[in-house]
Amino acid sequence: MKIFKYLVFSVALLGFAACQEVDISERDQATRVTLSPLTTTFDAKATTYVAAVQVNSGSQLLETSWNAEVTSSTPWVTLSKTSVEQSYTGTYDTETVYTSNVEGISVSIAANTEYKRTFEITVTTADGTAVPFTFTQKGEKADAKVTTSVKKVEFLANGGSEVVSYSSNMGDVVAYSFKNGDGSAATWLKAETVEAGKVKVTAEKYENKEAPRSATMTITVGSAATSLASVDVPVTQLAAEDHYFVYGASVADIAIEKALQMDKTEKDGVFILKTFFNESANNAVVINKDSRELTYPCFALAAEGKVVKLENKDAKWTGPAIEANGVRTLTIDFNALTWSWERVTNQYAMPDELIKDYPTKEFIARDGSKKVWMVKHMAWDGGNINPKLGSGMVKHEAAGASGSGGYAAADFPATWNASTLNSAWETKESGLGTLETYSDDGRVYAYHEMLGYEARFGIGYARYEQGPWVIGEKYTDARGITYTIAEAPIKAQIDQYTGDDAKDEEKYPMLRVQAQGICPYGWHVANAQDWRDLFYAMAQASKTGTHTYPVDEAKCTYKQMVNGGVPNINGWLRNTKYWGDKYIDEGADEFGFNYYPLGFRYMTQGFQCWSMRCQMWVPLPMAGSKPADYPSAGGGRINVTIKNNSTMTTALANLDIGQAICPFRCVKNYK
């Protein structure tokens, strides 16, 4: 039966070949050897591998002799011939299972208490054909692994040495190599092991004045016998020209060894640098030439746009004041020893002179620092522009009543002045409607307006409007930190939060993004971290005195904020001045957050809830109502706080961009 089966298969192949008009002489008649089953990887424990050996020529199964042996030097592997039972069904009688015994191999593999290892078995047939098979056995010890926190190594043209630290589980079994970008050996670099986990990299002097040179250093640990792992470190050497490095207490507290290199401009001797500068009464910005080590003479920024040379460590100078924390582009002319800088700010940012109209208050953060909040909702309308930023709120005779009408999703305007706008539903200040507005205690803004991307009189353009931040793209915030834009999980994805705030901020960095938006220079839209720290400050205030609504510090986490909200927060956001005398904690007035019940606008429902409710934008992409159809159509919000409502939790939730028009707060930039 078995012979008949192969005969039928052979005839079928011949028929197929005839259809393809392939000459029989062109068919592969070479001897082939297969193992069945073929298993190539084994666990670390002792095991025996049994496989049938089949020899074929073309489509024919050969009844021929063969021999098998372990061809690698592996005393932990023994091999013998054995009889292997195989099962199969007939070609036509498919309901019957047949068995037969064929020759095969039995391979005994000893337990492996070391690293991963390999061995080879070669099967040689009677006609001299030798077919090797390679096998791997895992080990009880982990495979090779190597990591480093070093992002790059940079040398000046004069050369020198740098020590690179790395972590490995292979002890001192390590090798180093250097390759230029074209794949050739980078012979201008040398490596010397200092101790386990440390290598000294040395660069030769570089004479080229036109361009830097670069290479890749590869640290390889382990061996072919144990397993190999490697990590690459980019290496750059600067051209043989002047280089200037900026550091100091006012340069984001950057130490000399991490000093920022200035970029050369087209004008000889003039260099620029864009970075974050700390607010300071006596600016400490120091510039070294050709070194990230403290050397003299060096330079420093002085008042009135002058650059002074510091001859030694005892040199004294007075730097200019920095009036706000923010990113600036610094330009220094080392020929004239003069400097200037420009703020990097949003075109719609509120002017400095209006900051005085916004009372501020410090609140303690988790790290012990103080965060300065504006304790008034943003009310900046953009000044002499049309359209203006945001919209005033619409008051109603009945407190908390909704505004007139609302647009169906299909009827949303395509622009701020679209012909589809209903004048009975829009404001007088826009020139498009009849509704009177009120802005003394803040304005309501479309999400795009809050982030400073456009002005549109607080009008949404689509029920599920795409947000201004595109997932996966880069965004540099008011602190000068570049983020990859990504959504934070919503309540339905609560298991993605760990409950450990530090880990969650690392996992979702945009929780702490300092987006300037239309806040004044030196300020940013209150982010999720700011709100989380505000709740912490409430918990600290709860620890003294008598409180009807104490805030539990242990519950002030992102996970709790998203998963239903932090209990008793509303008792501290409300105050007796604006919210009456119900559901307000005894410490709320002194806490002084001044949370005004401004209301909001839903484009499908109109202006609503003035004097009754308040929800606030948070600059955080979160999935919208239709995340599958409109990725990133949702923005973050601090959820609704309602007057005379006994609900005391306040949550971080998503809100559809385009539908919702809300107020927000500004926080002073911090390190």
C-alpha cells in the first residue's frame, strides 16, 4: 500500500510536469535527506530526540543505506540508530490508518546548566551524499545581553578620551569595534577596557576644518559558544574649528560636562543656540570655548548685551535678568563680544502687560516645589484680530440655562464665518449673531484656540473634529522638551495605568507636556500633571483643621483621576463666593483656587450652565467618542463640577474636539 501511494504521487508529478513541458532531464534528481519530525531547538533540560530518516531522489523514496554521526565535538550528545513507527492514511482508503517501522535516529541530549549551545548531526547516504543538520539547546543561564545609557560620544578636533559605561551579563567577555559610515574600519578610534562595564574610547586628532566625522562603536558581549549580544553607540568628532559650549544655572541648570554646543552661522564668529532659560534676577550663563571641561578664560553674558571674558574662577560679573522661564534663541558675536536673544513664543500668546490682571497663587507639588497658578480662567481674546480667540460666555436669566438651539452634526460650519451659522445661536462680538457675551471671569475656547493654532470665535467645525496634534508626530513644548504625540488612555482602558504616578508619567509623557498655547510667555496650559499636583496640594491642606471633605493623598493618582475621579475634590474647587454654601469644604476659601462656574458651549446644544457648572480643557490627546473613525478626535478635560450637586469626585476624562468649547487655566513654567 505504501509503495502504491508513492507510485500514484510520482505519476501525478509526471502528469504535472508534462503539462508544464519540462524535460525529465531538467528535474532535480539529487539525493535528499529529511528528518521527521524535524525539531531544531531544545530546552535546557535533558531530553531524547527521535526522528525517522527518509532518503529521496526526485519524487522517489529510496530504500538505501545511510549512516548518521554527531560531527561536532559535543560529548553531551550521543546518537544511535533506532526503529521509528510512522502512521499514515491510504491514498483512497482515507478512513484507515496504517503504521510501519522505518529506520531513524535517537539522540540523547544532556541537561545544559550553562549558556545556549549548538551541535551538528550529519547523515551520509550510500551514494556519498552528506547532509548536515544543526540543532540548538537552550541553557539555564540567560542569553547574552548588553545595554548602555550613553546616547552618543562626542570628541573635539584635538581628540582625547571618554569612558563609556555599559551593563552586561557576560562579565569580561567583551569585544569592541568601530566602523565609519561606509562600513570601513574607523582606525581613528581605539578602545581599552577600564574595568568590567567600562571602556575608554580614544580619538586621534582631527585636522579637517570643513566637516565633522562620525563612526559607530559596537560593544559585543558573549561568544559564539554562549550567544552574542551587541549595542551600538554613535561617535562624532567635531571639525578643527572654533566651538562654543553654553551651561550654567540659568541654562536649565546644565552642568559643564553636559554643556550645549552652539551652532555656527554663516557669519564668521557668530553662533546661535535655542534652549530653555530659567527665570533669574542675575543670569548665570557661561560659555566655554572648545571644551566641556571648566577652563579659563571663558565667557559669560553680561548686562546690556555685552559678553565678558572671565580670566579665572574669582572673576565677578553681573548678568542680565531673565524675567520668565522659557525657550529663547541666543545669538553671540564673539568678534564684537555682544549677544542678543529672542523669545520662542506663540503668535497668539497673551502679552506680558496683561498678566497683572490675573491673580496668582502657589500650590505645593508632590516633589516639594511650588507651582504658580493663575487663579482666574483665561480671558485673552487675541487683541486686535478678527476672528478673535474664543468666545465670551452667554448669561441667561435662569441660572444654568442652555443657550438658544444647537447645530446637528451634519450642519456644523466649515469655517468661523460659514453661511450655515445661525445668527440666533452666535454672539454679537463675532459679528455673526445676536447673543450678548460675558468675559470678565474667563472665555471659552475651541481646543485649537487653546493650543494657539488658530482663532475662530470659539466655533467648532465638526462634531468629531480632528485635533491639532497628530499622533506620532513631534511637538516641542514651552520647556524645550520634544515629545512624540500620543494618546493617554481613557476610562475604558484603565488597566493601562499602573497606579504608580512616576511610572505612568514615564509611560505617557504627555501627561506633563508644558504647552504654551495662548498663555503668556513663561506660562503654559495647565496639564494633567498640574491638576494631579493641585489635588495633592488639597490633600496636604486637608491634614490640618476640620474638614467635611478631606482629600486622601493615596487616591490622588492618574489611575484614580481617570477611573471615576478623586473623591472630595469638588469640595475644594468650589468656594462660597461663587458656589453658595453647599458641598464646600471649610478650607476651600482659604485654599483659594477661585474655580468660577463659567459654563461651556456644546455646538450641538448651545451656550449653557453659566453660574452652575465648569469643566476645563487639559492639553492631552485622549480618544474621542468615535476613536475608530476619528483617532485623536478627543481632548482631555477636568470633568464637570456642578453647583448644589452632592457629587464630590472630579475626573480626568475625554471630550470631543469640535463639539466642546471650554475654559482653561495657565500655570507658570517650571523645571
